Amino acid sequence: MHRIKSYLILLAVVFLVGCNGIERPFKGTYDQVLVYYGMGYNNLSGNLKTNLDQLRSDVLPGLSYDKAIVAFCHNVASSGNYSTPSAPVLMRFFRGSDGKPVTDTLKVYDDMTLSASKESIRRVLNDVRELFPAHRYGMVVSSHGTGWLPPRYNANSEVPHTMRLALPKPAQPWPETKAIGNQYVGSSANSTWVELPDFARAIPMHLDYLILDTCLSGAVEVAYELKDVCDRLIVSPAEILTAGMVYSTLSWDMFAGKDPDLDTYCEEYYQYYDSQSGSYRSGTITMVECDKMDALAESFRAILDAHRDALKDSELRSAVQRYFYGSSALRFFYDLRDLGARLGASAAELERLDAALAAAVPYHAETPTFFDLSLDRCCGLSVYIPESARPQLNDYYRSLAWNRATGLVE
């Protein structure tokens, strides 16, 4: 009721300001700036455009507010055309004095051909920081994602040709999902990715929150790599359907109160996907408190130190709750808490892990299934389980900050 009342008051203010034409542009340091970074030079281009239309349909801050929405967009010139250059654009969305949404083009990056790179991300965010100095920044990143596996790595990587998996085909075609930071170069068969450590280092300002509208980003390795980048992280441990995160209430949830209402935002995401039917009723959402990640790493390391030999069990991966469905080629994402339990953690060790998870993951929700995958033993974060037959992948995960904290991959 309080949110509804506040919403009506805000609408009344919008109406009065629009009628009287007294709105003057804000000058000084903004309280909050929401930054959208869309890497849509791929097959998601149309979906990302739809998301931005949804964002523009929300209650937008006016020019006189100490809040602003800035969107960086890089889309294809036409659907399926991945060879014609298209200049990325930096825009501002606001409500005009007549109460209608306005899109103001701030900058066109004619010399930027690759937006899915650490250099481009840093360049754009530095421009945002210069144009909109603020006490607090929040950021939404939208593109494909693979939990930041090494680029182009999948279940058949490092596997002899004669032993490669013939992944089962679903009985019916699954809805399309978003597959951070992907851009097609010339064709959909040739893509480039932003690697996880590079992404973390590319962000020049500390973020109040970071929303990753990318598949499989709810991995503990991702959260730990980004724990010093932002205060709170919103991610999905499973894939995300191409409809993406919720954008129609994004501005309201972030700006209506004194602080961004991330709990409501996560709940709206879950309710949206839980209300769908059939295979479209597939969604997971997790919010992470980044300053609690060290305690989580300590509690998980204690389990590893006591039960490391259990990692060698050939049946372990088949027993642990998965976040990938049957026909997925990205078969490396397992539930963190369930892994601890399956390793043989004692009651006291699990109690410590549960306490750390409750602090680090204040919200997570999952639909009953994701396609043909049952989601019944989920803590909201996935983790990689080392495989002796994948030395390259083990080396990659060994290099990440989570592994340096826990020693999961020896």
C-alpha cells in the first residue's frame, strides 16, 4: 500500500510539473545514476531493443531530479546482419515537461567497432562518470553469457573427437535463452567475449548494485570476482529466457524510495517467470551481498579441507543439484550448498555454511523446473566441480579469485 500511495504522489508531481513547465535541469552531483550497458550486436539485438522500450515505459525521472538513467546500446543495423558496422550510442532517458518519455542522444561512438571489450566498457563508463557525477551508481549489463566459461568452451571441449557427447534433443524445442558480453564478428559462428577478470577490472567506479542480465551468471566464482566491484549483485544461476530481466518496473524499483528496492525487483522477476506456462515457466534469480562473500568462502573451504577426497568420487557430479538442463552444452554449474552436503559435510560444517549463505544470499527463488531440470535443492549460487579430464578448464578456474580463497581446484 505504501508503494502504491508513493506511486500516485509521484504521478501527481509529474503532472503538476509538466503543466506548469517549471522543470529545470539538475546541476551538481546526482544521488543515483542507473547505467544500462547493452551488448546487442548479436541475435539478441531485437530483445534488447524491446527491453529498452519497456524501460522507457516506466515512470522516468525528470531533468530536475537528482537521479538519471543512461543507456549504452550497440545493436545490429538489421536483424541477422552481423557484418555491417553499427555505431554504439549513449543515451539518456527522462520524462519531459509534458510528461512524455524523452530519449536524448549524448554520444555516438563512430570509432567503436567492438563494444564487448574491457576497453570499451571502461571508456563508456568513464564518459558516464564525467557527464553524470554521482554519489551512487547502479548498472545493468545485458547480453549473452556462459557463466564466464573460457570463450567458446562447452561440454565437447578437451574431449577426443570419437568420445564427444551427442547431447539429447528435447522432446519439444525449448524457448530461446540468452547465452557476459558477447558480440558476433561477421557472422554468428564467430564471436568475441569479455572475460570475467577483465570485466571486473574494466569498471572504473564502485557500484551500489550490478544486475547481470546474462545466462548462468549466478556462479559463486562470478560473485567472488565481482565482490569488490559492487555492494549487491543480482544474477541468475541458470539461463535466462530472451525476455530477459524485468525492465517495465526497473526505474520505479530503483528510484521511488530513498534506496534501490532490490528485494522487490527480484520478487517481480520471479513472479513474472513463475506465472508463465509450459517451458516458459523457467527462471532463477539470486541477490548477493558482496561483503559477505569472504565468510562464505571460509565456510566452504572448511568443508573442502575436511572432505577433499570425496571430490574424486566419479558419481559426485551426477548426484549434485545441477543448474543446466539435459540438452545444454554448458554442463559445469552445480549447486554450492548441495555440493557441500554431498561431499559429506558434518552437521556443524553445514550449519556454518548455511549461516554464511543466509548472509551472502538474502534472496533467491527458482521456478519448480527449468525446461526438463528439476530445481529442488538450490541455494542460489552455482559452483564448478573440477574434472580430471579437463585440465584446461581446471587451469581457468584455478586462476579465479574464488579458487584462491577456497582451493577447490588443486
